[in-house]
Amino acid sequence: MMVLRVLVTPTFNKVVKKLPARDKKAVDEIVNMIAHDPHLGEEKKGDLVGVFVFKFKINKQEALLAYGLMPNKKQPRDLVLLSLGSHENFYDNLKR
């Protein structure tokens, strides 16, 4: 299987820039896993249909990574990283 090309939104970039180096490394590993298997995350419904969310831990804290698949989820070529954060306000911010 082909590994997806990873694209990053400014929102995602802003969050990752603030992370300590070891957390960035953890996020990189997760992104790499998702690029190899894009259906690891759970697809959302309703307002967020087409958005996948993968839950994982950084320093024993739950983190959520939201991403989309382009041009479509059946035959994705690109992995678009949308957002990263804790559960608090995550979905509200994602809708914006």
C-alpha cells in the first residue's frame, strides 16, 4: 500500500510548534502510523462528517488528532492534518 502524502493546516501547525521536542516526536510517530493506515481513526458524523479523529496519549494525557483524507476516504492520496489537542473544546474548535 502507498503511504499518503501529509499536508498540514495552519491550525495544526500552530499547536505542534508549541509542543516540547519529545511530544513532537510522539505526534510524528502517530502521523506516520496514520499515513500508513488512514482508517486508524474514527470517522465523525453530523457536522464533522469526513473528519477522522485518532485518540492517543502524550505524557499520560489523552490527545486527539483530527484529519481528513483527500480526494476521498475510499482512495485517499493525501492526509490533511486538521487539529491536535485535548478533548476540551476540541470538537467545537474543529467545527470552526
